[in-house]
Amino acid sequence: MSHEVDELFDAEMVQQAKTLLALLPQNNEYVDRDITISRINAHSYEDKLSYRIETTSGESLLQTEGSLDPSVITFNEGFAVKMINNELWHSFGLYSAAGDYRILLLQQDEFRSEIRNDLTVDTVIPIITLLPLMLWLGWWTINRNFASFRRLAGALRRKRSDDYRPFSESNDTEEVALVKTALNHYLHRIEQTFLREKQFSADAAHELRTPLASLKAQLQNQIVKATTDKQKSELQSLLDSTERLVSLVESLLLLSKTELPPEQWRQVNAAAVIRQVISDYYPKAEAQQLSLEVNLPDTVDWRSEESYLAVLFSNLVDNAIKYARPKSTIDIAFDGSAFVIRNSVEATHHIDVQRLTERFYRGGQLREQGAGIGLSIVNNLARQLGLILTFEHQDGDFIVKVDRHHKEGE
């Protein structure tokens, strides 16, 4: 701003000098000497502007009243700045075309400074006044334009890992629509990949059932026909391995099924379901000299899918019987909001609670029969049914809690 103001006034001084020189007589015909133009006190800035016309030898011809004495500020051609009595003065000197006159224009910087300050105030005040409004409008515009992106980000965060439904593309800006189209394409590709994986697992397991059943029957017949204890022992070992493979195939089939959402939802008495599961597994627990302590109400109504819920409880009870410490007690209860299954485990059992639902994770308990996918099946079923699974390992006990996302009546 300061530089532009100085340029403007410097240009004005040049024009004034040229105009005054053009009015002077030619060939040194100026007769009068040392003329002083008196003040008329028409403006407060009158003394801040002055000029002096003189011959090239320095003889004064014409000057304004109050003009600085030549001894104070001498003639210099062109622009100059000088400090006089703590006041800054701007000067401009120019010779006439014939070289017989010269003119010196003087201008006090206070005059320019006041103009600079006025211009600065007139420019900055509106900006400062409008700045909050401009910032608010900018913030509002940015938030309005990014609102669709925030909604899309929230929908992505809320989306379940097995939910591949496309995002709707209505009432979106062009940018958000492009992102949604790309996301929908990507979700479709992921869904197709997982579907192929599930289909392969289900097909492979299904195709293996018949030959494995045939192999199991043949081994059982061979055991009956075996004539020596050694032959029976070897065949029994093969039969045990075959039964484990059959169990794995059945588990894989069940796992593939549980990855699909249930088709029929209705009010189910969850207490009756788990009570029936306990009854089915009671002989197995008794064979391992385990006690079952059951504390369940008559009715616990959940909106669920009964067959899925039965498989979930079956796997949890089977898991508790399988890994319980010999001759210990398994507690099965309802604490008012969740079903709790507690069994004591051997001190040597290594249990990584964070990895329990991983496929084929067995936590080092290789001596126990199983494929390590029982809790993976349970986790899938809980997700499909909207249940919360909690695993704890404390004070030698392994605890599983099955709760719902919403309380009764919600």
C-alpha cells in the first residue's frame, strides 16, 4: 500500500513540474525576481506542499510562502528524500527544455502518511468486519459439500463385515456418487470372492462325505474280521483318524451354513433350547465324570432362529465338556441378561482369549479331539443372530457369556 501511494504522488509531482515549466517565458525573459506567492489559508495541507523556481545559476524567481530555503534543501534533479528538522520531505527537481530554468517541488511525508493511513483503514476495516462472515460461509460451504462424505464414512463404519449390500446412490453430489460406485463395485467383487470360497468349502466337504462314510464302514468291517490284536489296533487307529476327518467335514459344512443369515425369526424360549442341549450332552458329561450345575429360569424369550440358537449352545456345551478339568463341575446359568457357561480348566491349558474364534485355533490342546472351528461356528452364529459373545479366563475358570444387543422390550 505504501509503495503505491508514493508512486501516485511522485507521478503527480512530475506532472506539476512539467506544467509549471511550460508556463514560464522562453529565452530567459523573466524580468521579475524573487517573487513569493503568499498563503491564502484555504486548506490545512497548504504548507505541506511547495515549489521553487530559479535560474540555472540558483537565482530565485518564484517560490511559495514557507518554502524551504535553498540552503536547507538544495536542488537535485530527479527524486530525493531528506530529513529536515525531524520531518521527512520528498523532492523532485526538473530543468526546462531550454536549460534556462529549473524547478524544485517539495512535499512533506506527513501528507502522504495520512493518505496511506486513511487508505489502509478504509481497506482493512471492511475486511476485518467481513472476515468472520467469510470464514463462517467458507466453513458452512465446506461442511455442506462434505456432509455426504461424512454420511458415507458413517455408513461404512456401521457396515457389518458380512454385509455386501450396495450403497444407494440417490441425492448425492457427483464426487460422492463416483466414490459410491467404486465402493459398490469393490463390495460386489469381495462378495463374489467370499461366495466362491464358501461354495468351494461346502462342495468339497459334501463330496468328501460319501467316500469317508464308505471308508469308515470298510474299516469297521475290517476290525471285525481282524484275527490279531495288532491288526485290530492298527485298524482302530485308522478308524479314529477317519472319524476325526468326518467330524471336520461335518464342521466345515456347518460353518458354511452358519455364514448365511437365518431365514425365519420368531420368539424362542432360549432357556428351553439350552435345557434340551444340556439333556442331549448329559451322557457325554457323565461318561467323563463331570457334574452339570444348571440354574435356569423356565422362560427366557428371545427373538431368534431356534435351529441356529441350538447349534450355538451345542457347540458351547460340547466345548465346556471337552476341555473341563476331570471330575469338575460345569455351571450353566442365566444371570438376568446373559447365559453364562463356566468350566474349570487344567492349569497347563494355554488360552488366548483374543484368538478363540479363529478357524482351526486350538490353543495347544492337541490331545483333545476336534478341528478347532467350534468357536468359529459359534462366533458366526452369534453375529447372524445379533448376540454378544464374551470370553474370559480367570482363576482357572473359562467363562462364556451369551447376551443380546438389545434388552427385552426394546
